[in-house]
Amino acid sequence: MGDTTVTRLLDERGLADWRVLADSQLFAAAVPDGRLIAAREVPAPEGYAGSLEHPRLPAITYPFEWTFSMLRDAALLQLDLMAASLSEGMILKDATPYNVQFVGGRPQFIDIGSFEKYRAGDPWIGYRQFCRQFLYPLMLRAWVGVPFQAWLRGDPEGPTAEEMWRLLPGRRRLSPGGLLHVGMQARAERRMKGEAVRSTLAAAGFSSDLIAANVSKLKALVESFAWDSDDGSWVGYQSCDHVGRDRRAKSEFLVGVLETMRPGTMLDLGANDGHFSRLAVDAGSVAIAVDGDEAVLDRLYRSHLPNGHLVPVLADLSNPSPSQGWASVERPGLFERIRPDLVLAYGLIHHLVYTSSIPLAYVVDWLATFRADVVVEFVSPDDPMVERLTANKRAEELHPGRRQEDFDRLLSRHFDVVASRPLEGGTRQVYHLRPR
């Protein structure tokens, strides 16, 4: 496994399925247009029947770090590839969003091993998984008005049909999609609990035509889902006084760093509308745009041009995704998966200090853990935004050591200051830091 590639090892069955896929029109069309990850067969090490080489992705994200539109687009990709597979005598044996990543501003299917030859009479065994991990989370947001991310983070398998049925409003239960994909599935879960589901469904006389018809209905249902993302708490952030006043100066400062460093990957912490992430993309970098407001991030995702190297990530920076799964290594934590060349923290640290009550020293220590250059904005306690954030707090409820001289002292423990620049209002300063 090299720095720019990832190797997949195959057994004999996996190699046979791969070669069917490699010879298909689906593979010939889906790789060039970005729907399917590139793959080429390379010599296999001893003990394996085959080996594939894939390009290494700049960032791996998980469904609970996606916005509504991202999960919806990933679901549609899964269904499109499923339909195309069936037309060529193949099937996708599973249906999990963990097989999808966002590359070039759009979803890309990365699990070549999910494709296999369709065996006549077999059901689509991944249907239940599609419902739990794609369909029901989208229903939570579109039909119930509840964000799906916390559920998927707590249970990566997603809601069961019974759980989803209990959550659906009455009129949604009576809709065709609610009855077919939730109500009937809840009954099936109760009736077939503990039974051999695959053999039971196969005995019912399944065919690829029936599966294709179900996929078509699912696609129409997913396409009908909508969520109004125009009411997020930071949607109007651009109208704040300091944004209009300082954006040009902050942009010039960042562009100067980008031109000097030419970073491969920039991590934009608190990306909001993605203005600074776009500057990094324009400079040839991959930008990982992290924000905790789903509405602004969903708008950024929908507005970003395809083929742009911008990856939105929904995360609360005071409580980012931890390591989860088997032995706590199956799904590494957010910042174990993303190792940037440059970290951008404009308009962020005062929110961590004053809204999340994290001591400034802890924030600086955290920035140092990336072992990368950092462009950061310091906001003094005298800034009008800080006064707003602390309006309901007593002086004794605030951590000490929050002034610029304290910040400079904390920086000296981990960084050298390459450059700095005060901003117009007199209460903010931007820094370019280099780790020691």
C-alpha cells in the first residue's frame, strides 16, 4: 500500500466477481464519470487469488458526518448502481452508506467487493440494510423533522422498521412509501425474527425483474424527499459586521499562505459558507470543510460545483466523532482519518472558548496535535462578538488567560509565528503558525 494507492486483496470468489465487473459496460461508464472508484488488477501476494489497486482518497467520512443532501445523493447512487448491475447480470450484495465517499464534490462508490454475479431466484438481501441505513434516516429528516446523524452515530445499523413505524406521523404511515417500506417491513421483522431470511425470501420466487421494480420505487421515493436547509443558525453569518469588514483581509492572508505552501489538503475548521475552503480549492488543494451547522453545510454541498475538491463534514468540534466499532478501530475518530497539511481556524476559537467553555490553553494544545501549519484568528475579550457570547455569563464563570498576550504565550509552547496581521476592528488578529 503506497502513499497514493490502497490495495484490496481477493479470494477466488472475489477475483471471479471482480473480473465480471471489470468486463462490464457498467464499469466502463461508472469509473470515468466518477460514480465508481478506479481499480486495476495487480500481482497478488502469496496466499491470495487476486489483488486490486485503488487511488487513496484524501478523506474518509461517515454517514453521521453527512448532511441530508449528501445522504440522499449517496442513496440515489446506490440505487442507480444497483439497477445498472441487475441489467448486466450482477447485484450489489449489500447496501450501506459506508461503501460511499465524497470525491470531487459528488458521491463515489468505493467497495468493488460488493458486486457479485446475480444468482437466479435470490432476493436482494441488502434491501433491509438500505432501508435502515439510507431510507429511514432520510425519512427521519424529511417526514419527521428529526436529524438522523445522532441516531446513526449511536447505532450505525440505523432504525429498525418497527422503530421507524412508531416515529412516523399517521398520514405518513398511510402513504404508499410508508406502508410498503416501513409498515410491511415491520411486520416482516416480527414474523421472520430469527429465521433464515435469505432462504425464506428466495422460496417466495424472487427474480431480478422484481428487484429492479423495487429499486425503481425506492428511487422515486428518495427523490421525493426534501428538507428546507435555509433556516440554520449560521445561514446569515455573512451579514455580521465583522465578516464584511474582515473577509478581504483574511482572504488575502490565507491566499498568501496557500501560494507559499501549496498544501495538498487544507482542513477548514468552522467552514460556515465555505468561502475560505473555495480559496484552497482554487489554489489546487483538497479542502475538508468542517462545520456543526447542517443547514449551512448542506447549502455549501449543494452549491459547490462538481469536480471541485471540497469535502463537507458535519461535526461539532467540541464533540467530534470518536473511534467506534470493533475494538474501537473499525471506524477511527474524525481527526484520526484526516491528516491535513494546513489547518484553518478562522472565526472558531472564541466560540470554543466562550460557547463551549473550553480553556484557551486546551484549544491551542489541540491545534498542535495536527502537526501541521495553522492559520488561526484570535478574537480578544473586547470584541463585540465575544461580548454577545458572554452576555449571560458572570466574570467568574469565564476561564482566565484569554487575552492576546496569553494567546501568544500559549502559541510559543508549540509553534513559531511565520506571519501575523491585525484586522481592521482592532480586536482580532490572524496568524500563520508552523509547528516546532
